[in-house]
Amino acid sequence: MTSEEAPAPRLTTRQIAGDALALLRQSFDAAWPWWFFLFVLESGNAARVVLMSPPPPAVGHMSPAIAPLTIALTLGLGAISTLLGAFALRAMITGKAERPRLDGGLWGYVGLSFAAQAAWTLITVVSSPLAERAVLLPPGAKPPPELLPEMIGALVGFGVLAFLFARLALWPAAQLMGETSIGPLASWRRMRGAVWPLVAASVLLVLPVALTGGAILITVQTPSLPLASSPVLGVMAALESALELAVMAAIWRARVKSAPLPKPAA
């Protein structure tokens, strides 16, 4: 691949979402082992959450601070999930079932993706108490003067991170696929006109699954539905990861490798 880049056509949310679903379906034979491992991992993580989560706080009280051990476990499991997702992403992009290769490109992808995940986790940990403080304000009470600027700052932080992640999205995938000519600057240029369609397609496909999983998690934290629901949560989390990776594969094929979608195995 040369460093010269022809102007890329603008993408639409419908195109990205449609291609992502087609890739997910047509590469299933190549990627299914990694989806299965992700399901096992996420089911175990769901069991951990159900068993270790503290009881809900009394009405009008703040939740306890997130323990450092919980943050460390979340990041550690996230690193393993990223590794499994890397193998799945390769299979979706190539349409081939290959033996896993622990090469430099793989570790470059895992490192960049893990750094992005750590940044997102950090801003989530910082902003969660702010949202809870706003929700717990008594009716008619005046919020503390510092609360609104802090919440605006958190929202701006989420927006900036989402924009940066989308604009640099091709960089980790390029590491994974051995396309060394695509660094952060090349990704920034190639993603022109595709950022908001990428974000919208991700929200369109992933948000319903994430909300369903969150609702199930809230339900199973009651005494009536204990550990037995962990496999259901594992399915939802693995599906969420699969959809996110499928969107990334669709963007890669649209912006880097303009190739037809892989055909399902006969």
C-alpha cells in the first residue's frame, strides 16, 4: 500500500451499520471461536459483578466509591477482552480463519486499544459521582455552584474522547493488519467525513444491547435473580463487543481496503 491517498467518499450511518452487520454474519465461521471465548470471559465477569457488587444505597444516599481492586479487575479483564477481540477483528477483516499470531502488530493494537479503554474508564470513574449527586438533589434544592461546571467538563471530556477515538480509529487496526504506513496522522486524514457516521452507527447498533444488559444487571442484583443470569449477561456483553468490532471492520474496509464483503463458507 502506498502513502498516496485518493479522496475517500463520504460514508453514511446506514452504510456503516449495514456493512457491519453483513461482516458479522458473513465472517461468523472464521470468528466464532473468539466470540465463544469472549462469551466465557464476559460470563465470568458478570458473575464477579453480581457476587462482588455492594447492595444498592438507601434512597437519598450516594453509592460507595469504586474500589481500586474493582478498577484493576475491570482493566485486567478489558485487556484480555481486547486480545480476544483482536483475533476476531482480523478474522472479520480478512474473512479467513487463521491461527492466532502473537506478533508485534497484535501487541501494538492491544496497547493502543487498552490505552483508549483506560482513558474512558478513568473519565467514567470521575464523572459517575457527579451524575449521582445531581440525581440525588432534593426537589427544589439549589445545586452546589461547582456541580454544573464539573458536569459540563465531564460531558466535554466524553465528547472529546469519542471524537479522538473515532478520528484515530484506523491506527490500532493498521497495527493489527500490518499496514505500517497508517499512523495517527494518516488515520486522521482518512477518517475525514466518517467520524460522526461511525459514532452514530456504533450508537445505533451497540446502545440497545448495552441498555438491555444494564437493565438485566440491575435486575439480577436483587435477591430474586442471582448468579444464574450471568450467562445472559455474558451473551449481551459479547454481542456488544462483536458489534463494536464489526463497525471497526466495516470502517477499515471502507477507508483502507476497498474490498467486497467476505463470502460465507459453503
